[in-house]
Amino acid sequence: MVQTESKTQLDKLNEALDSGEFRQIRFTLNHTLRPTEVARLIEKSPPKERQILWNLVSQELEPEVLQHLADDIQADILSRMNSEEVLALTESLDSDDMVDLLQQLPNRVMKETLRIMDKQNRRRVEQLLSYPEDTAGGLMNTDTTTIRPDISVETTLRYIRRHDEIPEMTDSLIVVSRKDSYIGLLPLTKLLVSDPAITIREIMVTDIDPINASMPDDQVAILFEEHDLVSAPVVDDDGKLLGRITIDDVVDVIREDADHSLMSMAGLDEDEDTFAPVMKTTRRRAVWLGINLLTAFIASAVIGLFEDTIEKVVALAVLMPIVASMGGIAGSQTLTLVIRGQALGHVEKSNAGWLLNREMVVGALNGILWAVVIAVVATIWFQDYNIGIIIALAIVINLVAGAIAGTLLPISLKAMGIDPALAGSVLLTTITDVVGFFAFLGLATIFYA
Amino acid sequence: MVQTESKTQLDKLNEALDSGEFRQIRFTLNHTLRPTEVARLIEKSPPKERQILWNLVSQELEPEVLQHLADDIQADILSRMNSEEVLALTESLDSDDMVDLLQQLPNRVMKETLRIMDKQNRRRVEQLLSYPEDTAGGLMNTDTTTIRPDISVETTLRYIRRHDEIPEMTDSLIVVSRKDSYIGLLPLTKLLVSDPAITIREIMVTDIDPINASMPDDQVAILFEEHDLVSAPVVDDDGKLLGRITIDDVVDVIREDADHSLMSMAGLDEDEDTFAPVMKTTRRRAVWLGINLLTAFIASAVIGLFEDTIEKVVALAVLMPIVASMGGIAGSQTLTLVIRGQALGHVEKSNAGWLLNREMVVGALNGILWAVVIAVVATIWFQDYNIGIIIALAIVINLVAGAIAGTLLPISLKAMGIDPALAGSVLLTTITDVVGFFAFLGLATIFYA
């Protein structure tokens, strides 16, 4: 299916690129594939091929292809253009898509581009730019189709037919007052089955609240999911209609939010370009490795406190990674569960206590279970039941510590406005390493003193 | 907004539960909140409260609430019902939602429920049950609104008006032949702006291929995202219309797929219930801890090979976790990037070579950078430049090993049909631990021999 098809497409393109048959590639890009498919091909090509492919895309298709590329790649392509080129490329787009692209521009080029825009467009774009990217205002589009409540279904149908087309993803007409205040929605499905003589006021839907432009985008996503919406009206604080949000943009929010936790936990950005060039990748990763190195040094310092004990009983050095590793694994299970629960809006103050309690009990139970196994193996391995007792105790302590840290870290980080997915995993490992080494080597120092 | 509101709701409910004011809760559940909001409240309550809340939901609302609950919780509630109760509860639902619920039933109860269903319903449900849950057939609904190509727009509008209502999420009528073969789509937005005298054939859209019932659901999601679809027709191998898929069900697929990688990497299931009871949670986590314990023992065994060297130079025990940890972190960055790339359909054979190469270079560069830092710190700390040289070499080796393992593991696991997100992280840590300890302690054994 799709997978196999595009596999061959990429293969074919690579062959064509190797042999320099650009005419054939140009034809495929501009006449065989859809703009979204071209965007996907560009995304999965390494930087050099990417540049060649982009240059082969015809001018008419450029806007459509560009808007479907990942943010990073858009920024890269736009960075090589001046304001006239940017304007020529973006002016055919919907205002919300245009704004998304403009936001990838360096500040100077964006200002210049706005300056050379015609007045009406500039006003619209500046208004959209005034909303943060991650709010309803930043998501919305201004292509609403509005009607008044006091006209009849028949008049509405005639009014609609005068349009050449209705914007894509229009599932409802928006009912507004003379002053453009939001009143209600008229689903097309309802318009089509209603008596022509009846007025819009009698059939419009009013039980869906319009979205305020300042609502954060993750809450917009929850609203769309809960109410199975295709589009929703956006209003300002006074209830005046500003635009509408469509499900395709909400799907992007959902995918990015879900990717965010996964990528952040490895210190990566959710917009991370899979095929970014070497130096860009090296620089970004270096920071994360540096932060983790700090925590590794802290763990080493803890071990350093017990050098004398290790010198006496080398078996401790052999077994100590087990204690740290088991605590880290158990802790990150809890951490991941809580972070996912936060993203779904499940975790809050009133149930955090229950969660912490459950995690501690689970940590203790699994700690005891595996402590017994590890103790038996360690005792047999080193012919020393002391070491079995020491490691068993340390495992239980560290699994409970992992459970506590895994629950409380994301909750307190979020309360402090720090991203739990980004900071959580580093802090968790620091805690389980320190607690693990300290408990194991500390107990050993007492036992073997 | 939503967040704050539902926070107070959960708080209020908890207070009411504590004081036993069930009448007030019953009123809130059945008259103030929407079914989706009730479902979310139940999901974020611990098991005991959950049972109480469910019992307070009125009979009419039960079907709507149940279908919006997570799979795990659905199964739990359904497991306490007999087939008559299940049937009474589910028969008001759309056939696809009904099938989703039936799939949570134990086999025996499901068969029994099918047996007591009326004939027409059973046929429809059995047909839907015949498609695997994770295919287009498993996602589809049978509530299509179809028309013939040779009638006029006017006749179509009159025909539609005879309906009492059109199913939700209907953005297009489906154009079919006399034999129910799929021909094309007629978007409602197009129907509304077209000349009444024109025939459907002249204005229908035919450039969107119908989806085969056997297409995997992640590919359906990609299609919906690429073409910004709201609904899409599903056909069998002969092109006969079977039903349609709507964006609300696709959004669920997207969210679950995205959650899958995050949760699997911690050995959790993407359906994992945040508030599952203690014993269920303990059992599920125990398995993952056991698997990780095995890999920890392997790492310990490697350290065990070098006991003599460690006895001579205890500083090695202090520093060795740094080598393992840095390799593990670098490796999981690569692993996460590749797994995300696979989920987005970016990584395939033809670009895997470039990716491996890039990762190795990045690993080597970051390895050299941090090796220098670590070497300086280690040399000063232990007043021994040998240990600085040894750890620097080991760090570079392990970061490159992490890069290779992080790239090749998910690619080969996927080729073998094993889930890279689930198996990848365990295998990766095993490799970076073994390589890290072996390189560091092995080099030390040579240097200090």
C-alpha cells in the first residue's frame, strides 16, 4: 500500500538523483505526487538531496509543499530567501498557514515581509501574529462563512449558492449578530434536512461554547476530542467572532503533544528533523549529554565516599550497577505513567495522593519480589550471605525511592512551570543513582565495618 | 478554563463522595456534565470511587459514557455483566462503537450476546467483527449516505431533505453504482454551491482513492493527515462500498500510536490505566523489571571479569558508571529519534545508511568533546593521567557503540516483526553497559598490567 509505494518512490528518486536524470524527477514531483507526498519525500531525504528536490519543485506547487514540511526544514528553506521571495511564495496560502510560515522567519525578514504586504493582508496577518502560536488564536483561520439568525433556510441555501465555493472543512455555517457576535452554529447536515420555510434561529445549535482566542492549544485538542468536532468558532473576550479552528490543525497539535513527551524524555525536540545535518545534531545533543554528565559525576562522587569499603569487598563494585539500574527502571515506569497521565489531563491534586500511595506500594512489592531473587543470586555468586542481605535491602529502598521520585517529580515540576518530560528523566536518574549507591554502599560499610 | 472547571468538579465529587451525598453526585453526573466529561471523571478516579461513580450514572447515559472510557476500564465494567445486560447497554450505539465494546468482552459472553441479538444487527456486527481491530475495516462505521451518479443536484437535495437527519461527521455523500460499487464523493460544500440542474456525475470528486478494508490503521491515519480528510469511504477487494471511516476515530488511532512509543519504551502498555489497582500494576511491572534485571546481571558479569583490576585501582569502580551512563544516554537519543522516524514513516532502507553514518559521526564528535572534559576531571580527581586517557578512550568507543546500536536495533527489530519501542531500550542498555564496562575495565587492565 502507501508504505510500499512511497518506498519505491524514494528508491526511484535516489536512482534518478544518482544518474542525474532531473527531468524525470521534476515530472514525478510536479505531476505524479500530491504536494503532501512531495513534502514527505523531502522530509525523509538527507540534507543534500533535500536541497536538490526542493529546487526541482515547480513554482506553483512550492507554497503547498512548503507548508506541509516540518518547522525546522521550513526555517532552513526560508532562511535562503529575501522578503520579496517569501511574500511571492506565501501570498496564495490561507492566512493561518501563511502566519505559520512567517513565524519561521528571522525577525528582520518577517518585518520586511510585512512591510511590503498590501494593507488588508498585513492587518489580517498582524492580527493573527498577535496570538501566541500555542493558543486557539494561533491555530485559527479567518475563512468563516457566516449567516444571520433571522433568515429562512431557503434564503440561506440561495445565499450559499451564490458562493463559488465554501472553504474546505466547513461543516457548519456560523450564525452571528449584526455586530459579528457569535450566536450559534448551523451544521450543513441540519441545513440540508430542514424545512425551507423555517428560520435559522429555530434550527441552529447553541450548546457548543465558542472557544476563546487565548485558550491553550492542548485544551482546544481536548475539546475537539470530547465533542467530536470538525471545526469550532473562535471569539474574543467580548464574544465577537474572530475565526474558526479546523480538525486538521488540531490533529497536528495532538501529534506534536504526544511526540513531545517521547522526544523530551531523551532530551530531543519534538520538531527534531530526523535527517538534520551532522553539526546541527551534534550541537543539540551535546547539551543534553553535558547535563547528564553532571548527574553521572554526582553519582560517582557518592561512590567515591565508599572507596575504602569497595577496596575491602570488590564484589560491591560488581553488584552496585544492579541496584542503580533497577531503581532507575522502576522510577521511569512511574515517571512515564504520570507524565502521560498529565498530558491526558488525568493527574491532578485531588488524586495525586492516591497515585503516590499506589506507586509506593507497587514499588515495595516489586522491590521485595526482586530483592529475594537478587539476594539468592548474589549470595551464591559470592558465597557470602551478608552481600545478599545488603543488596536486598538496597533494592527495596531504591525501588520505593524511584516510585516516590517518579510520582512527585513530574507533579512538582509542572507546578513550577518546568516541563516534566524534559527535566524529569535526568532528575529521576540522579535520585535513583544517588539513593541506590548510597543505600547499597552505606549498608555495606556498616555490615563490613 | 476546562482544566480549572474539571478540577473543581473532581474536588466537589470527592467531597460529596466522602460525605455520602449521592443525590448531588447523581444530579451532576446525569444533568450537568456531558457523557464524555463523565467518562473522563471516571477515568481519573481511583478504582473504588470509579465503581461508585459508574453505579450513579443513569441508564440512558450508560452507553455514551461507557464508549468513551479507556479499553481497560470498559473491560472491567463489562466483565460484571451478563449477555442481556451487555446487549441492553450497547444496542443504542453505532455499529462500530458497539463492536469496539463487544471486543472487550470475554469470548463466551460475546458469543452469547451475539446469539440473543436480532438477526439484522447480528449480521452487521459479525461482519464488522470479522475485520481485525487495527485495520480500516475495524475502524469503519456502516452509516453511509449514498446517492447515484446520474441524478441532478436538485433531486439530490430533495432526496436528502426526506431524511430526518444525516449521520454526524458526514462531510460528503458517497456516490455508488446500482451494485453498490464506489464511484466518487460529493462533498456537501460542493452540493450546496452547484447549479441545481447539473448531475452528480459532473461535480463529484473522484481523485481520492477509497480505502481497502484491510489497510492497517496507521496508514489510514497517514492518509487522513496527508489529505486533510474528515471522512473516507471503505471498500472491499472488488470495490464494493462497505462503510466509512470518520476523523474522530482516526484521532484516537493517532493518539494511541503516538502514546505507544512513549509507553513501550518504559515497558508499559499504551492502554495502561493511570489509576489501575495495586495488584494489576504490580504484576504488569514485575515482568519488565525481571527482564531488565537479566540485562543488569549481564553487565555485572562483565564487571566481574575485571575484579582483580578493580581491587588494584578502586578509582575504576568510582568512574565506571560514567562510561555506561554516557553511552546509554547517547544511544537512547539515537534510538528515540529512529523510533519516532519509523512511526512517521521517514526511516526506510534507502536512507538508513545515511542515518547510521550521521549518527556515528555525531557520536564520535560528542564522544571526543566530552571525553576531553571527563579526562581532565578524572586526572585531577585521582591525580593519575593514565585514568584520564583510559576513560577518554572508553567514552568515545561507547558513544559510537551507542550510535550504532541506537540506529541498527530499531531497524533490525522492525524487520524481524518485533516492536522496536518495546525491545529496543532494554537491548540498547545491555549493549552500552557491556561495551562501556568492557572497554573501560579492559583498557585499564592493559594499562595497569
